[in-house]
Amino acid sequence: MNLQNSFKLSRLGRWWHESSLSTIWEDSLTVLWGDWLDLRVRVAQVAASGLISPLIYIVAFGLGLGSSIRPGTAIGSDYSSYLEFILPGMVALSSMAISFGGTTFSICGERLYSRTFEEILLLPVHPLALHLGKMMAGIVRGLMTSFSVMVVSVLFLGFSSSGISVVWSFFNPLFLLVLTLNCAVFSGLGVIVGLNVKSIESVGLLNNFLIVPMSFLGATFFDPSTLPTALKAVVFCLPLTYTSVGLRAAAYAPISEFPWLSLPVLSIVAIILSFIGAYQFSNQQD
């Protein structure tokens, strides 16, 4: 077993030395283009698929329960309403769900049903390029759905005299950077899960035990600074927390108050997942 693992590691190392960074990037774009050819005929479907849950949460929590939550109690006094507070969290939530789910089911479909995944493994490209290409396809899925949620946010708040400047600030570069990093993290996780699961039922199980709890514990509906220290430590172990906090600050707070720690945390998680995914691709047998 040790000899086998050593061989796998040496194979991955050989791939790395034989491939320049520019070649890896070009090959990643090639893999992305292959996924985009399939994705482009379903752009409207993908963009709308992640809207249902955020819309339900916005109506139920933002407009329903949120009417009884006053700024300065459960949320900071800087927000005009609870709806305003949760909208960045809904963007984070939708990007996570679609980046992870779309990537996972795409790879599972190729592996378990259409049986076309072997063709990808036979491509003469670096394993890291395979992972990055699939991950970027997941980023595209997540961004399309996130933009849909952002447009819905404009419809809810953007045409009021007090909300238009706030909601349109969702489209600033810092907000989009945090959003892209979040899509990279969860699409990278989706690639790894898609390469390892044995059935679609396994995906549903992982979704129930990983994505659903994170949806509620990732600071989407509450301010993590109000939690006790022990719970705060748990919540800040979740990458979605850094996304929710970062998006909220990018949209509403001055740049001097932005939590810059969110950027390196999300970047490091995405990089670690990329190398895990590259190792998985170098040893994948289907």
C-alpha cells in the first residue's frame, strides 16, 4: 500500500513538473469550455434553479418574521430592517447551494449514468487543470444564480428611496470578489464529492449533513458577533460564515470596516480543495 501511494504521489509530482502554469490555465479553460457547451443551453434554468429557497426565506423570514425584529436588538442598528440584513446571506446561500450541488450532480451524471467521465480522465492534461476546469464551471453556475438573487434584492428594496443606494452596492467589486471565492470553495468541494460518491443517494445524504446545517449556521440569518464565545468558535469554522460576514460588510459598511480576514480564509480553503481535487483526479479510476 505504501509503494502504491508513493507511486501515485510521484505521478502527480511528475505531472506538475511537466506542466507549466500557463499550460495548466489553458487546459483548465478547455475543460471549462466543454462544460459551458452543455451549460449554455440551460442558462435560464440554472439561473432560476437557486431562486426558490432564497425567495422562500426572504418572504418567510425577511418580510414575515423580520417585521417583528427591530434594528438594535438581534441585528445591529446600522440596518433599516431585518430584510436588509439577510439579503447578503441569501446571496451567499444560493451561491453555495448551486456551486456545490450543480458541480456534484454534473460529475455524478458523467460518472454513474452517461459513463462519459472516462473520456475526461484520458485527456492529456494536468490533474489540477481538470479540477480547476470543473471548479470554474461550478463558479459560473453559482454566479448566474447569485446574480438572479441580487436582481430580486433590487426588486424588494431597490426602488425605495432609502434602499436603492444600499442594494445597488451589491454590485461593487469587493462584493463580487467575496462571492466568487465562495463559489470557488463550494464548487471545489463539489468536485471532490462528485469524484468519491457511489450513488446519487449519497449526494443527498452529504447535502443533508453538510450543506443544510451550514445554510442555517453560516451567519446567513443572524449576526455571529452576538453568539457566546463557544458557539462563535464553531460558527467561524464554517467557510460560509466568512462569506456572509464579508458580503454584508461589502454591501453596507465602509471599506475601513471590511473583515479582510474573509479573503485569505476563503482563498486558502479553495487552494487546499484544489490540490485535494488534483490528487483525486490523478488517482481516479472509473
